[in-house]
Amino acid sequence: MVRIEPFRAWRPRRELAERVASPPYDVLSSAEARLMAAGNDISFLHVNKPEIDLDPDVNSYAPEVYAKGAENLQRLIRDGVFLRERKPALYLYRQQMGNHVQTGIVAGASVAEYDADIIKKHEHTRRVKEDDRTRHIEATNVNAGPVFLTYRARPEIDALVDRLTAAEPTYDFVAPDGIRHTVWVVEDPESRDLLAAAFREVPVLYVADGHHRSASAARVCAERRAANPEHTGDEPYNFFLSVIFPHDRMMILDYNRVVRDLNGLSREELIERVRESFEITVADDGRPAAAHEFGMYLGGRWYRLKARAGSYAATDPVRSLDVAILQENLLAPVLGIGDPRADERLDFVGGIRGLEELERLVDGGGWEVAFAFFPTSIEQLFAVADAGLVMPPKSTWFEPKLRSGLLVRPLED
């Protein structure tokens, strides 16, 4: 049984929503965020990446950064850019990227269920990033960015969402990247309660994207629970901002790799070493057609790699992932990349950038070889999470990304 909690959001005035809404804090560098927010003093980047308003030499984890984020949020509230919802509501958030459409429910997700693994994870978190978002929550007293959750689709929830989204939306705009964002406020008690009741029939949720945000919310909850002798479990800090999508409406893109050198091998030697675990043919392009196939861009030419039967653990939910197959059979033994999290000879390229980006990087001379992947499936993510395991780093790239600033969840009533 899953509990979703209505909340009274801080949200921008309708006519300002497009200017306020920003990409997630973790998909932009500070320099990119500073450029994107230039000339727009109500961009939510001033809250989510407040270092853009300080000297570039200031450490992005310095105390004054979090204080600036809180100051900027209060400025947006004081100036009337943000208004507070009159009564607790759930929200529906639809994104359209090309022909792909996905609609999720925006709600408070339960920290208790996160801790009990009713909300399942599939990634390790890094302490420095957890610390960052924990300090941000503590300073601003809000959940500024949503966690992207998913569940196995249920027709009764689909039908209810379809009925509710037939109404006039509160926000509807196309962002500069061409993605359309539409939001409905569900404040009618009957409709709100029907949605909450439908989710009580959902056995588990899964973190698709936002492991650091959810882990940070759990840390803040633990700290406030310990400091509150009258803790009941219903306080706002017991929940975190989430957008919950049915699994069959989501889009996962490839998450590709580039390697800076060939570990002392010539191109011909590399190809011969690759043949030990992969069938290899020259290809017209680098787009893999199925799981366990890879594109390799080397010397201005694409090759198609297909993992040989028996070269990987086919029944293991982690080691059968394509990212694990390439790591265990090529990146580590051939190219000498033992720790993909730490080796600076390896970098990751989100599929949203296209295979042309891999060609550009290699042809530019800074990288020697690139590998294109077939996207990890949502069923593979479920299998790993259900087994209580974690995926290798950079296994999934979800699109479209959730905008921050449209709905901000306070940690006070």
C-alpha cells in the first residue's frame, strides 16, 4: 500500500510560470545555469543553483550559497511571484516531447515507505551530493526539486487521470527546449481522495531519477523527527516532493560512453581484443537494434558489437545489463577502466545529445573511442530494484526532465 499526501504548494502566478520554471539543478553546470538565468531574476535557478548569484570563485557548497537560495526564495514569495495554495491539493503534471506524452501525479511521497523499501531504489548515492541537497532543504525549508517516481501502471489510475486532465489546466507552456509542460491542480476533495485511494492499491513505487533528493529528504526527516518530542508521523517533513508516473508512459534513453585513450593499444589491436567477447562488424551507423548490441565509433567509422553468448551472466539482473556487459568485457579488461565512477579517462554522454555528439567528441581529437548503448528498459530497472540490488553508474537517462519551480513543497503547514 502506497500513501500519497496532498500539500499546499508554493507555485508561480500563471503568467509567470514559464519564466520561473527551470531545468533540474543537476543537469546544468554553474556556468551553464548562470548563462541561462541571465536577465531573468525570477528563474528558479536562483533558488536551486544560488551560486549563480555569488562570485564564481565561491565554493558551490559554501554556507553562503544555501543562505542565498533561501533569500532568493523568500524574495520570490515577498514579490508575489509565488503564491501559496489555499488548501491541500494533488497535482497532475504532463510533459510532451515530440510524440511522447507522459502524465504523473505530484504529491508528497512517504519517507517511512522510502525507509521501509516500499519506495525502491536502484542506485547508490554519493555523500557529497546528499549533503548538498540536505543543506539546501534545511536552509530553504522546502522540497525545491521533485523526485521522479514510477509504478506498474494500473488502468483505474489511468482512467482517473484522463478524466481529471480533461479540465482546463492551470499552466500550459512550451519551454525553450521545445518540451510542453501542463499542470492541473486537483483541490476538489472528492477527486483528490479518489486518487489517494487508488494509490493505496499500488504495492510499491520505484525511484526512477532523484536518488539524492529522496535520500536527502529522508535525512532531514530523521533529524527533525529526533528533535521533535511530539512527532506524529504526519508532519510535512515526513513526506517529499515527487512526480509519480506509470511505467508504460515513460521514456528511457541510452546513456553512452567515451574513452580518452586506447590503453596503449593500436586501433587494430583494440578490434582484435574486442573480438574475444563480441561479434564485430562494420556498420552504417551506431544505433544498436536490440539489447546486448553496442555501437563503437573508432577512427571515423562505426562498428556493431554483439555480446557473445556465454560472455555474461544472462540470469543476473545486474550483470546482464548492457552497461555491465561492456564494463566487464571491454572497458575494464581491455581499456583498463576499473572504476567507472572515478576514472577520468571515461565520460558519460546522455542519449538526448544524439550519436552525433559521440562522433563530434571522437573526431575532435579529445577522445579516442565511443560506445553507444541500447536503452535500459523499465523492466530491467524493476528487476534490479526488486532484487534489492543497484545498477552500475549512469545506466539510465530519463527524458523529458522534470522542471523545477512549478510546484514547491513547503516543510511547514
